[in-house]
Amino acid sequence: MSASPLAPAWLSPPADANDLPRSVWPENATRATSGELLLAGVPAGDLAARFGTPVFVMDEADVRARAENARAAFDSAFARVGTTAKVYYAGKAFLCTEIARWVSGAELYIDVCSGGELAVALAAGVDPSRLGFHGNNKSVAEIDRAVREGVGVIVIDSIIEIGRIADAATRHSRVQKVRLRLNSGVHAHTHEYLATAREDQKFGITIADAGAAVRDIRSHDSLEFLGLHSHIGSQIFEPDGFVEAASRLLTLHAELLADGPVPELNLGGGFGIAYTSADEVLPIAVIAGKLADIVATECSRLGIPMPVVAVEPGRAIVGPSTVTLYEVGTIKDVLVEGSAVRRYVSVDGGMSDNIRPALYAADYTARLANRTSAAEPALVRIAGKHCESGDIVVRDDYLPGDVTPGDLLAVAATGAYCWSLASNYNYLGRPPVVAVLNGVARLIVRGETEADLLSRDVGIDRETVTTEAEVAS
């Protein structure tokens, strides 16, 4: 078939609109002989019937394997150049107690950036010494709790935090390990809102101010300076930005060695994943190897010992593992510019469970989940049910032309920054999260009900309120 004139340049008509490209879909996503989507052996229809839609379905074996592969790749790459690596799972991508246990079981550290994320990690039984605490505006109470609980390292994001952390450590008779987050000035090739190393933004301090900040840190007996930290952005496909950031940080790292130890260097995360078949992703082993090579080269050039190197992948571990299942509600064809037809397929979720298309113009891939079809593919735009014209789940993809109300759709690669950014807009409950493994599905995060939403409204008469569930019964 020929491409729709409304399709973006990167999107080609598929040879098979039922295909599940391995680069995009979870490792254990397959089709049954009937055509139904199987996730780790569990039929999509069974998942929808049992847990409702929308529902996030996470391939547990995929998450565990990616965590183990990341640790092994960085261990191997940095052992080759004579040092060690620490791999932190970036909890902001998606965190619940089960995820925390899975990545801890793979011997990853965990990075948290709020009191709530810290509470989840602690509730999961994670050793607090294996936690890092980020955030550009950590409250005094959050800092105090992190120090009290024995969090392994706190990342200092602004000068004012130095005294706050030192005071908390003194109060609790601890020596708190800290890193200093810098704006390296490296501009990653990513969306404007995802680039986090630009000078004019809220994170970190400039390289020019770093020397004075480190002297301040070292002046406190209750603080131990571990090293510098950089994070240049998210969803990055090219290694050039990481290479340049490492070079700039190591130059400063060498200068700081003159006045005391600098045992570690944290290069952050942001490794990209495939959301569509057009995305070309570097394998984690390749990224690890390139980072190891640049650190070794720069340390040799500067004549300094190799530091322990930390990284913080989140999306790369959990993102590809998950699909969101929706049910199709309405379908309408809209004539665009008088000549082309855009088909809008509306589903029972939307920006409340995936804000990324509206926030970042992110692209996704969708497939029929309850069946396959030999119908000619049609360009579709998958819309949510919210009262916003920007409520789009998948901006452009091809689905079989006979997609119909009641069909199940699966949207791939929704493990990162979808559930964690979910909201109750229009009073929709946040969806459940289900783990699938070896043909078995289990709930790991309960979905919200109307009763949950109403329970927080103090103006409600509890004796007269009737929820949707009660009406249905």
C-alpha cells in the first residue's frame, strides 16, 4: 500500500500491521495461533477481563533481565579499563515495591528523588545504603529523613543544600556521603524539556561555581565528598553528549584531586529506547563500552587514577517491558484539508495514564491485541477520552482498517514515565499495574476506584454517596 499523505516522514506503511517488532515490544510478547496478543503467555483478553482497561502489563522476566544485563555490561566494561561501576536504577521512571525488589535482586542501586520514592524503596526492604537521593528542592524534612535512615549518598543540587545536609548529619551523628550535581553545558540531542544540562535551568550548579562548592563541602566534618554528578538529558540515542560531558567533568575532577580524594564520578542516565521501529537504539553493552573508553582515555591524558563510575538508567530497564491495554470506544473519520482522511480511534484512557505525547510530542506504537486482521492498514490517530484536543495516545500509526469498537489495543514501551506521571484528570482513576511471568498474571499496583477518588473529598456526605461500582451491583 502507499503511504497516507498525512503520515509523518519517518512512518512507513507496514508490510504486516499485526507484526510485533522485537526492538519495540517486550521480550515475551507473542501472538497465539488465534492471533491474540500473549504477554509472557497470558492472553490480552484474559488480562482485560480480569483487571479491566486501561491496564499496564509488565513483563517481569524482561525487567529482571534488563537490570541484570545493565549491571553485567557496566561491570565488564569498567573492569576492562581497571575500575568498577555502580548502576543505579532511576526510580522516577517507575517505582513500586515489586520493581524495587526486582532491581535490588539484580544488584542494582536505586536512585530516588522525593520523600515518597524513598518511602517506597524502604517499604520494599531495600538497604538504605544502596540508595541515592536526588532532587533540586529537597525539603529540610526530606534531607533529615534521608540522613536518619542511612541513605548511601545525597546529590547536592544547590549551594544552600550543603549546610542543610551537614546540619542533619551532625544531628544524627553521621558522616553523610554526598555528590555535587553540575551543569556540564552539554546540550543533548533530545526534546527541549528533556535536556537537563543546559545552563539556564533548575538543576545543578555551573562548573565555574564547583570549586567553591566542593571547598564548602570539605569544610564540614559531617560530610564526605564522593565526586561529581552529571545528567545531560533523557531519551538520548547518540553517545557524543556523554563523551563530551565525561571529558568536561574529568577535567574538573582532576583539579579537585589536588585538595582531597574524589573517589567517584556519576555520569547519570538518559539512555534511549525504541518507541517505534524507526528508533535506532545502542545496546547497553555498547554504551557501557564507550563510556569506559572515554573515562580511561581522559584519565590517562590527565594523569589521574580511574574513579569508580556510576550511571543511572531507568527508562532503559523498565520502559520496553510494559504495554498498556485499552478498549476501543468510538471511531470517526475526519476529512483533512479536503482530500485526506484521518481516522480517530478513541480508547478508554488517555493523557491521565500517558501524558508523554502531550508533554513531549512522544511517538508510540500500537497493535490490535485481541486478534489479527488481514484488512488493509489504515493510518490512525489513537485518542484518549479526556476533554482536551491534545489528549492523544498515539499520534500516528497504521492499524488494520477493520478496527472496531470493542477491540483491544496494546500500546508498547509504556513502562517508563507513564504510570509514574499518571493523574486523575477528569476524575479517572489511575490504572492498575500487572506483572506477567510464565503464563501467570499478578497485580502489583491496585488501580484506583471511584471510591478512592471520593475518599479524599472532605465535603462528601458518606451516607449518601453512590459510586459507579455500587450502581453496577
